[in-house]
Amino acid sequence: MPIRTTTCALGAVALTAVCLTTSAQAPMKLTALDYIEIQQLVAKYARAIDTCSNNGYDYADLYTPDGIFLPMVNGQSITGIQGRERLAEVSGGGSNQCQNVGWIEQGVRHIYTNHIITPTAEGATGTVDMLMIGLGGDPNKIAHDGYYEDTYVKTADGWRFKQRTHHALLQAGRPAEQAAGSE
């Protein structure tokens, strides 16, 4: 059901009121199952990127066909990754065949915390903090690596990422400002 908003402005010269009525769609009503399925989507993301399962295609298939991953380091956007093949590659798979994937070789595991899901007219948005455990091969080292801003949509195959923006604090396991200064 659309939400109707009426905005009025009073004209100073003729003291006449002009009112405009606009319609905005109400947020979708999410069920408890929707929230759980979105949380599972994020959990599957961690598992897929940590293992390069199915040569990276398990990761890629968490996105809609037109879905996009947008990395940002130090507030600077890096070219987005879009399309099944490119997404599989960014997770270490595809043509890379899960070879020489730095975080996997270090034994890193991704942990997502403080997940907040907000219904929208098209599905939902979310934010979630990212922690990494095992950086540099140290199984006891935990580092905060920024957060994600997500757009989720419900498809025939379940909930998927339409867009996932990673606001990174680390690059190659080092604080992004140090890593950027050494490149």
C-alpha cells in the first residue's frame, strides 16, 4: 500500500497555498523467516569466501545476476565487481582456480557481527561489521576490517545481494592508510 505524502508551500506574493501529493511505497513486511534467510545469506558469504567453494561460484551465486560488489578503501571507491565470472574471480575462484588466495593461505576466517536489517519497498538494506580472525597466520589475531552496506532482494532462488559495499579498514592485513602509503 503506497504511503501518500502531501507537501504544501505558501506563496509569499499572493498568499496562496500550493500542495503536491506524492506516493511512496511502504517498506515490505519482512517475516521472521525473511530475517533469518538474510542472516544466512551473510553467513554463506563468509563460508564461501573463506573456502573458495565451488571454485568461487558459491560466492558469486549469492548475488543477483546484475548484483555488484563495491570495495571502498579509505573512503575511496574502487571499481565495482559485477557479473558471475568477475565475482567468482574476486573471491579467488573462476580463472584463478582458488590458487594463491592470500586470506585462504593465511587461514583467515571472516566473522560478521552487529547485523542490522531494515525493510525497504524493494526488499531490505543492511549493515554488518566485519572481523577477520587468523591474519598473518596467527589463529588468535582478530582485526576489525570495516563494515558492509548491503542491498538485499528476494528472488525465486531466495534472498540475494543486489549490492554489497565494503568500507574497508585493512588492505592485505594492514591498516589501509599504511597499505596505501606503501604502494
